[in-house]
Amino acid sequence: MVARRGGQVHAQDDWLAEEVPVALVFNGISHAVMLASPADLEDFALGFAFTEGFLRHPGELYGVEALAVPDGLELRLEVSSACAWRLRERRRTLAGRTGCGLCGTDSLGQVRQPLPRLQPTAVDPSAVARAQRRLRAHQALQQLTGATHAAAWCSPQGQVLLAREDVGRHNALDKLTGALLRQGVDTAGGFIAITSRASFEMVQKCARAGVSALAAVSAPTALAVETARGCGLLLMGFVRGDDLVAYTFDERLALPGRAPAA
């Protein structure tokens, strides 16, 4: 490749992020195709199935097999009969565009799913800033390619305890959710930090995972704020340096001169 930097043109090699069609096949039936980074695929399978509401608990997923096929990858999930029934009730074929999590939803009623009412969590803004600063060290793909998003599970003190990357922001969050479920992490405390905007579906996925605070480096959408307010999620955006904006439940922030509300 040829690059022009600082007025100089020169040839150089570069790292590129992989973007692979990944078909999620449940009990032999293909239900979704996503463009994703081909890493942490078992986490992706579990997280996607759970946050989409197909699995009610991780025990309904009996096994995952990843197979290379001519056009990409297949993730073959063996799931319970109850999960298979839910899939038949809400059949989705997601056209795999990395920027869209609702492509292929075949009715408006499928967009908003019932969400649990989350237990409130108090958050220290300095911990949120600390987590965002530390997240870069957990983004190996981003540092090589500049083309991936990350989602991280963070302690109340701002430690990055678990992180996943993907070319798609929804996929990164699904991978993180799958990893949390596989490791049996208690999501009642702490928060999730993401390197993207906070869309409606990102809020919905966090709520399904039982996470009550989400910190995004960019802005949320209006529907994301409405959804967060409805399920009890503290939604923070524009987390940059020591700054942030709380769009819901700002009383839960530990701000100077006041104690955070429970």
C-alpha cells in the first residue's frame, strides 16, 4: 500500500482487521448471518443467543462448533428444545452489516423486547474515566488496525477485568456478554465501557445481561436514553478524559459534595 503522511508519500505494509461472514446455526437451522472478527467465537455464539432472548440461561446451550465453509464460518449451536421453540416463534435473519443490529427483523414488535428492571448501581465518575483510559491496553486489534470496537467489564474501581474486540460494536458486546456468562461473573456491580456510541440495542443487550451501568465514548441515541430510563440503566456518554454526560439517573454518580443515591 502507499501512504501519504506529513507531505511525504511512501510504500508501507499495514495490518487490516478481518471481517468474516459468520452464520449462527441453531440445531441445524441458520437463523442469522453477521459480519464479525473471527475470534472468541464461542463467546459470540453464547452472548448473541442470550442477548437476543433465544437462551434464557447459559445451560440451554449444550455446545458450539465452529466450522470453516466456502463463504465464511458457521457457528453450529446445539440448544435446548425450549430455545428452539423460541427461535421458531421469533424467526430472524440478520443481514450481516456490522453497523446494524436490527437488519432483517421481520416485524416492528420484535424490535423492543421485554427487559428486566435492573438493580441500581452507584458509579464513581473517576472510575469510569480510569476504565476508559485503561481500555486501550486491552485493544490489541485496534492498536494494530485502527478498525475495531471494544466492550469491557469494569470493576467499581475502574479496573478492566474482561474485554472483547470486534469490527462490529454489537458483536464486541455480545462477545463480552458470552464471556461473562461462561465465567459466571456476577454483573450486579461494576459497569460496561464501550468504544462506540450507545445505541438502543447496546442498551437492550446490557439490560439482558443484568448490567445496570453503561459508559460509552460517544453519544447515545434518543431511543437508547428512553430505553435505559425504562429499565433502570445508568447511561453515560461522551466519556473522554475526566468528562462524561449522564443521560439517565445522574443521582447515582458520586459527584463532589454529594453521596451517590442507591
